[in-house]
Amino acid sequence: MAPAILVTGGAGYVGSHTVMALLERADNEHEIVVIDNLVNAYRADGEKKPEPLKRIEEMTGRKIHFYDVDIRDRDGLNRIFENHSIQCVIHFAALKAVGESVQKPLEYYQANIAGTCTLFEAMRTHGVYKLVYSSSCTVYGEPEKLPLDEGHPTGLGIASPYGRSKYFCEEIMKDLCRSDQKWMVISLRYFNPVGAHRSGRIGEDPAGLPNNLMPFIAQVAVGRLKELMVFGSDYPTVDGTGVRDYIHVQDLADGHVKAIRLFQQPGFSGFHAVNLGTGTGYSVLQMVKAFEKASGRTIPYKIVGRRAGDIATNYADVSLSHRLLGWRATRTLDDMCADTWRWQSANPEGFQKS
Amino acid sequence: MAPAILVTGGAGYVGSHTVMALLERADNEHEIVVIDNLVNAYRADGEKKPEPLKRIEEMTGRKIHFYDVDIRDRDGLNRIFENHSIQCVIHFAALKAVGESVQKPLEYYQANIAGTCTLFEAMRTHGVYKLVYSSSCTVYGEPEKLPLDEGHPTGLGIASPYGRSKYFCEEIMKDLCRSDQKWMVISLRYFNPVGAHRSGRIGEDPAGLPNNLMPFIAQVAVGRLKELMVFGSDYPTVDGTGVRDYIHVQDLADGHVKAIRLFQQPGFSGFHAVNLGTGTGYSVLQMVKAFEKASGRTIPYKIVGRRAGDIATNYADVSLSHRLLGWRATRTLDDMCADTWRWQSANPEGFQKS
């Protein structure tokens, strides 16, 4: 069997862009195996594969092994590890809507913690100890100081079950690494992923009303939504709106490719948390302006009250990612907006109706 | 169907004493339904019921409904909720060996977190929202100040996956209560349960080498072990050995009976954490002396190095338990030792060979 990389949640937003980044690399000789329960990914009726993976296969001319399996399905996982020579796992599969997690905490803990533990058990059963984990800057809670570096305390003042589930998983992975030196875990703490593959053929396709700023803006620009809601204009920031560290999803995907290479480094082991961000924050209104420029459209917006749990400002210290992974974000805010617009305007209704 | 109380892990140490306390009360008209996967409880070959429950039935003349079911077994749980009119749940079922949890973190997180979430889902499915949870003073981590009151921070500096699993469950229960006001959760943070029912017929029966002090002392006294290991004699305490807040398991069981009554209180809702301790700490050597007096035996001991993760001193602020539950520990250190000795001397090999 050829060596393979298992990507859980590989049909989702960051997952699919990472699959694309892995397959675009000429030096990648790994097969790609994706599992996804399709909670956040579209598959057309009668098709075996979800739409993003079909498009990636078309663009790259390479085959993706796909399994419609939930990470809580122990037997399903074990079959996949038996069918493929998995070398390492990139674990994206999770529920990810902050607001929904407040309403449905049990569902989030079951999917994100119980599911993750079941995956780890399957890995251990099959002697696979190399893991890249999809974490989030929400593990830092309310920032004590900015920029946020990886030494900042985690677990304090996290505002949602979603954020807590990511924090709990990091703690579980630390315990795992303490219990057995064979484990190598790189937990990538994403700041705010936006944008789309430069082809415009894959991108973010949230179900229902978007939770995140960029798809919200994009859906207003394309006429699918009437106006943008801006949550709070009285934060202590450049223009009163919240500031975040937006990172292009292709840069983020490249970060995963770099992370995997660390597993080859002699002596590498244990748990490592690494920020993936640009180190620069932009306000909501700065994002709106940039998107108007990229799209040539006007984005009507309405300022409403703050959203519970939102913080004023957030951006990453990116020195560790450079030092450890040899990685830096290279795409600009204009790239993020132009690529989002290319995707959204070519696929106004997302994958489903395009 | 008669109203019932579901006790998970009801064949274990604290669980069985709580079942006994519930059945001993003349005013208790609830049926008792126990589920237990028998990981920490003995059942004789060919018997349906575990030995502690058989003995409780003999002593009380009352019937216990028993199910050999794991809390991760969703269908098994649902059948029990369908078979009985469960009014509230006392949730003991968990893995509990601190040292083992460091070696086997995934097993602990699966049993204690995934299992607990599955139980909560079954409760919700059947409209049961009243819960007493078996928590631990380990959630406080390294104490910032003593005595430990319920306002002390939790989650910081917890030394084991076991302790983290208890902390994570508390956070999950808080999220549950925020998501739906129907939930009523009382999380009882035990200090160090010791002793046995005054009958001497049920008691603590750890598998393998005891992790906790009192069963270790008792097994040395009865000749099953050669000598006690004392971990560290250079702590800043009265005699250099670690100080803990030991509480008689019958007092602890009574605390659960009181907790259940709170559910009848008008307006009671949400998450409440309550310490169960005596408020007084005793050192290892003080415990040895007290046990020698109660048993009339000499306890040989050897002082060895500190155990990783152990703290010097730990005892509870018990004012909230008094105020909220109307409960106080009434049994003395001499009671704890006398009752332990009665159990251990009548059952030198625990339930199995007596």
C-alpha cells in the first residue's frame, strides 16, 4: 500500500483547501484519504464524493479516497486504517459554530471531544502517532496582552462550548504525549481563516446565516443577503469595530503542509501548539472597505449591539510559526478579498447550485 | 411506575454507600435503579447482582434494580429510562485512579467525559434534568489559599487526567445549565472519602494495590500488605507528611441524600458546586496513629519520596454545604478508623473472598 495521509473533515472549508495544498505539491507522494460526515459539506444526489473533493480531483487530476464516516464510528475508522497505510492524520472534523455551541453544548462535546478521543484510539490501535490538530485562538480566552503568543494562558474566560472543546482537546493531547513518547502532536491555533483557493472553484460555503464576517460580507456583495450586521461600534479600536487577525485559507493550508514535514525531523516528539495568523489585525469596517474595492460592489451594513462573548481585538504573535515551521503568511488583505469574491461571484449559492 | 432514582456506578464504593443511605431512610419512597459496568465492583460467578448490592438488599429488605450497563451504551441507557420512572440521577460512574489516568488518559476521557455526555443525552431524551454529580476537590488544582471554598479557581494546575476529567465535566454541566434552564445540577466536590458502613458489611474494596491511604493502612493492619508507603515526609505540615480532609463515607452518602431534597425547593435551578468535607485536615502519620488505636494493631510504614502531583495540605471550607444542603459531617476520625477496621477485619480480602 502506498503511504497515505488521513484528513478528517477534509470536505469542509479548511480541510478541503488543505487537501488541495497537499495534492498541488509536486513532491507529495502520499495518497490522500478523507473522511467526513458531511455535516458541513455538500454532496450532490447520487454522487459518492462531496462536491469540493470532486472539484479538487478535476483540478489536480489526482484521486482522493473518500469515506462518509463519522469520527465517532470506531468500526468505520478501524476499517479505514486497515485499508490504507496511514502515516499521519490531519484532524479537522469538528462542529464549529460558536453560537450554536451555546445552544447545543452536548452535541459539541460529543462531536469534538468524544469523537476526537475515538480517532486517537483508532490511531493508537494502528500504530499511527503523528497528528496535526485543528485548534483555534479561542483557546486563549480573553487576551491578557497582545499579540497573543503560544505562552499565553489557555482555558481562562473562554466564552463558548466550542472554544472549550478546542481547549479540552489540547489538554487531552498533552496528556496523551505525556503518557507515551511515541506521540507527535502539532496543534495549529488558527486565527480567522478567510478567502478561497485562487481558482475560485472551492471556498467557504456555510449552511444558513454565516457566523463569520467574510462569508457574510461576500453573501451581501453577491446579493444573497441584504445587509451586513456589524456587532458593536464602541470597541476601543481604530474605528470602534472589532479587530481580528484574518489569514488567507491557502496560507493556512500551507501551514499544515509545513507542519507535516516536522514529523520527519530527528528527535521531534511531544505536543507543540503553534499560532497560524498574519500578525496583523483589521477592523470590520476595514474589511468592508477592502471587499468593496475587490468586488466593485457596495456593501450596505447596519451597526447593531455587541455580540456576547466577543472581544475587541485579537491578533497573533507569529514568530513561533516562522521558527518552528519555517512558514509565514504571504497573501495580503487584497488577496483575501479578491479570492473570496472570485469564489462567491462564480458560486453565488455555494457548491449546491453552482 | 413508582418514582425512581437512577444511581450510576452504584455498586462502587461511594455509590453503594449512597444506595444504602437512600434505602435506610424511612421517608424514601423512591425505587433505586443502579447501573454499573463492574469495573470497580465484584460480582460472584453466576450471580446477577454485584455483591455490595446483594448485601444492601439483605440489610434493608429492599429491592434494588440492577443493570450491568456501561454509561457509554446509549441504547442500554435508553432502555433503563423507558423501564423506570426516573426522577433524578446520581452520577458516580467513572474511572478514578489518579496514577492510572496518567498512563491511560484516553480511557479516562472516554469513560468520564464521553460516557457522562451520553448519560446527559439519555436524561434529556427522557425529560430528566435533575442531577447530582460526583466531583472532587482535585478540580481546585494547587490551592491558592486554604480552606478551599467553592469560589476558589478551578482548572489550574490539575496534576492528572483524572482530575481534569472531573473539571471538564463540571464545565460541561455549567454549559448545559446555561443552554437550558430546566437543568438542576449539584456537583459535590468530595475531599477524601474513607470508612465504611457501620455494619461492616460494605466498604472500600480497591482492585490491586490501593491508591488511597486508608485502604492501604487497612490492608497492612489486616496483614494483606507488609507495610505502608508514606510518600514524602518533608512537606510544610505538622509532621512533614501530607495533610488531607478525610470524610466518613456515610457522611458523604448523607450529603447526597440532602442534595436530592434541594430539587424540591421552589425556584431551584442551574449549576451548584458544593464541597463535601469535614473542614479539618489530618496528616498521614496522624491517620496511622488513629488506625493503630482503633484496630489494636501496629502499622509498619516506610517513608519514601514524594509522589508527583501531590500537594502538602488540603482541606475544605464547609460553610456552603451547611448553608445550602443543611448538612454537616458528624462522624469523627475515630469513627472513620473503627468502621474501616470493622469492614476490613470481617472482609480481609474485600467482597470477593469473604
